[in-house]
Amino acid sequence: MSVNDFLLDFAIASLFIMIGQLIRAKVTLIQKFFVPASMIAGFLALLLGRQGMNVLPFSDSIGSYSGVLIIVIFAAVGINGFSFSKKDFKAEVDRIGSYFSYKVLAQVIQFSLAPLFSILVISRLFPQINYGFGLCLAAGFSGGHGTAAAVGSAFERLGDPEAMDIAMTCATVGILAGIFGGLFFIKLGTRLGWTKYIRGFQSISGDLQTGLLPKEHRHSMGQETISSMVLDPLAWHLAVLLLASGAGMLLNKWIFAKTGLDLPTYLVAFLIAIAMFLVFRKVGISEYIDENVISRISGTATDYLVFFGIASIKISVIVKYAVPLVLLLLCGIVIVVITLMFFGPAMNRGSWFERSIFVFGYSTGVFAIGFILLRIVDPDNLSKTLNDTAFAAPFTTPIEMFAWSMGSMMLMNGNHWKFIGLYLAILAACIIFNIVFKWWWLKEPLDRPAEGAAER
């Protein structure tokens, strides 16, 4: 890909994001479902792109932009730092600890129950289906297209040439289920009072419906902390973010070269950004970094991430095993709905819906889908979901990596019960952990207070 290809891809994306905003401002039906402009733009580009009418001159790299933009977004979370209130320290621990176990549960419930259903039901109805079939769902739903490709390749090396198509189909259906299922639950949540940062369509102001702010409602995007005579303030903040992002990529490549450990680059970039935040605070540089400017750059990256994440969906995946695949997909949808509606309020107290809907989106495709849903219900990250997700990542990554690297071999080589038993044990441990630490809030009403208000 050339620099010109990069510029053209983002120019096309920008055109469709502008069109998406105009549609959001004018079409009432779109407003009723709180559909972001970047999501509208993504679906339009999907229709007109290579998977549809093939009239847009996108490069072959549009599917890779989301992964890069995620790095910038999490670097922004790290640069903005964190703080613990001594007064509310226990509440902070409760929030992060319970969310961590919930996020782990959302992953291991797919790693265990989907293969278990496949072995006990699908493989008995269709004897030609091997025991690794169920992991394809987890690879597509929890992992997205990238992980689906990796797991599919692993199965191909083990003698299952159709696994790639199955896994990629699961990834595609998962993303669509995440988007439309997420919008359904958000609409339901606004009606029943589950959402805490947006209200029902009837109660929100006209500017929130259309996305267009009148002059009396406009606010400054941030403060100038650097003299523009020396360096543009936006360039300064962008430089800080790109430094953390690039350092994360380089460090991750070095770690992989030395150890073979393939960590998520966004995780490494986040950790470097946290280290930069601590150093900057120590030496006084943090006084010249405006949190609002960093957040606006992060928000911009999120909008483009949403666009490219949807525009690059591979809808042309061929479904080779229609009936067993439909059964598997229905099983997966039931799993993620139970995770959202039962374990979500049980394992998250304040702002349970915002945190759970993000995990719902993440558990049905990619981070982009989680960001889409979270951006609708919590556009300013008041629930601290992104912060807590970044903190949980170092501990959840090994659980994912083991499933993707060892799952195919264990399921195909007669160790299927060991694999399923391991993740069922982790699933049970998450529930027990929360009950023991009194992080189990199932009996509290679903319209409970927002994050930070629940403890007062």
C-alpha cells in the first residue's frame, strides 16, 4: 500500500462520515435508534465497496486500519492516566475487580459452552462434524475476523480444510448480531431506565437527536497548553499519542522476536502510555497535556475505527454447513444474551448496562463493535469502561492466547474434555470470586444508579 492509497482510503471514509452525519441529522428513523454517523457511513461503504456493488476505490488495506486505530485509542486512555480516590478506594476496587471477573467470564463462557454444545448436540446429529467445530464460534464471536483466520488456519493444518470458512462466517454473523442486537438492547434499555447517560428518545434534546449543536450549547474542545508560535497545540498532543502508539508497536515486535509471545499491540501501547503518564506527572509535563484534547483525538480515531470496522466486513463468506452452523450460531447468540442480561447486572453494580453492552459488542466480533455500542450509551466514558478494560487486558490476554493456540489441538486430538473442563473451571471461579468478595448484585434493580452514584 502506498501513501496515496492511505490518503484516498481516509478521504473516502471522510466523505461517507460526512454523509452519515447529514443522514443522522435528517432521518428520524435513524435518530430513534441512536445510530452514530460513523456506523451509517460504514454500512453505506459496505454496500458500495468490494463486498457489495464494488464501486469504491478502496485499497486492500482497509481491513487493517481498525487494528491500528485501536492502538491510538488505548494510548489515549493511558496518557490521560488514572487516579484513585482514597475516600472511595473500596468502591474503585469493587468496580475494577468485579468488571475484570465479568470480562473473563464473557470469554470463557464461549470457550467452554460452545464446544460443549457442539460435541454433545451437533456432532451427534451430524457425525461428520469434528469436535473442534464449536471453537470456530468463539474464534469468530470473541475473536473477530483476525482470530477466526488464525484458528481456521490451525484447523486446516490439523486436517479440517472447511474450518476457515466456518470461522469467518461466525465472525461475520457475530458482528451483525453485535450491532443489531446491541441496538435492540440499547433501545430497550432506554425505555426501561437501564441507561444512565442517555435517556429515551422522547426526552433527549434536539441536538442529541440530530448531532448538530446550536451556538448556545457549544463548548471548547480543549485548552491551548503550547504556544502556537512554537508548536501547534494539536500537533503537540498528537505527537504524544503517536509516540506512545509507535513505541508500543516497536516494543511488541521486539518482545515477539525475543520470546515468541504475541501480545496485543494496543495493550503494550497502553502500558507505555501509562508509564509516560507517570513520568510526565513526576516531571511536570502533565500540566501541558489537556485531557479534553487527548479525548477528542481518541474520539476521532474511534469514529474512523467504526467506519473501517464495518466497511471491511466480509459478507461474501460461503456457508458450507448451513444447518449445523445455524445451530452453532443460535447457541452463540443465546450465550452472549445470557452474559449480557444475567451476568451483566449480577457482576457490575453502577452503570451495569453501559459496561455490559460494551462487553456484548466485544464478545460478538471486535473491539470496534463494543466501541460503537459504548459510544451510543456513554459517549464520554463516564462509566470508566474503557479504563477498566485496559487494566483488565494484561490478565485476560493469557486466557485468550491459550484458547487460540492450544484449543484446536486439544479439541482435535482427544483432549477435548480437558480443554472444556479447564474453561468451565475458570467460569465457575469467576462466579465464586464475585460471591466471596460480595461483588454479586443480581438482586438489585436493573434501573440502579450510575457509576459513582451507587456507593453514595
